[in-house]
Amino acid sequence: MTFEISVVKPETVILTTDERFIKDEPTILVLEEKVSYNGATCVVMDTNKKEYFKCKSKSALYSDGKILKDMNGAKVLGIRSTGIISFKHEIYNPKKAVGTVTKGDILSQKALKLSFHNKATHSDETLVMKFNSGSKEALILYGKKDNAPLVGRIHYKSNIFKKNCYYIEVAPKVDLALMTCFAIAFDVYKH
């Protein structure tokens, strides 16, 4: 999979949280996991070191559930496993579910699908993440069509200390919190 193509601004805003997490220019977020005695944590920042979110596992024993908070400590979104047999994760705000991440189809191991309610359009929409098995890169498309616009891409790196690091390029007008949760789901799926 190659990343020579750039993300494009979608025709409509993709919003599930708050307009403060929508930017007018492409943004590259960095998620670097740090393991501590009380669970895995990370600070999500852009490449200019501006911090957007803090992410923490719900508990040291249940690393599948993560809470995304803004820099003031207010909960923005969470992601948790809801599938017993199959891969299924729910993205939720403190009040209700806002999206579901599932495998693209039963036979596919090369796609994840995020179904969510877009607050900007008041409709249910889909993001599709495509990747190759064993790949450290993924493309995020807005919709299921063959010509769907590329609204994000992820590049994964790991170092000798087993720290995971993700670079998420997010198109303008796309919710940074939603894309961060989608990247967390990708990490859970890959590991």
C-alpha cells in the first residue's frame, strides 16, 4: 500500500463530538503509547507538539477499553469491545453510543468499517479503513464506494522497547477525536 496520494477535504463535515476538534487544514496526530504500572496511557498531539487528547485504559487489567479526554480532563469519547466472538467495538460519548467498528466483511481481514451518526448531516454514515495483512499503513475512506474520498491515513511504527506509535493524517473538516478512536480500534485489531 502506498501513501503517495493525499487526504482530501470531504464535501461535508464529519462530526461526532465537538466543533473544536474540526480543523480547516490537514492535521497529523501522533499517538505514542506509554505503559505504566496502572495501565497504558498516551497523549495525542500533532506534529507541532500541540496536545489534543489524553488517552487511558479503563484499568490495568482491561486494556481493551480506553477513554479519550480533552486536555482539561473532560471525557470526549471512549472505545470498548462489545463483540464476544467477532471483532466489534463501540465508540461512545459519556451519554450514548456514537459509532461501531467492525471487520469490513466476514471473510475480509483487510478492512475495518466505522458506522457512525454524523452530527453535521444528521445521518448515519460510514468510514472504511483498508490495509494489507502485516502492513503498517492504512487508508481511511469516507463511504463504501470505489471512488470514496480519502479522509485519513495511518502509519504505524514500533521501536525496540515495544512502544507503539501511530501517525494519523486527518483531512480538513474531519473529527480528530473520531479518527483517534478509529486508530485505537486499528491497534487493537492488529494486536
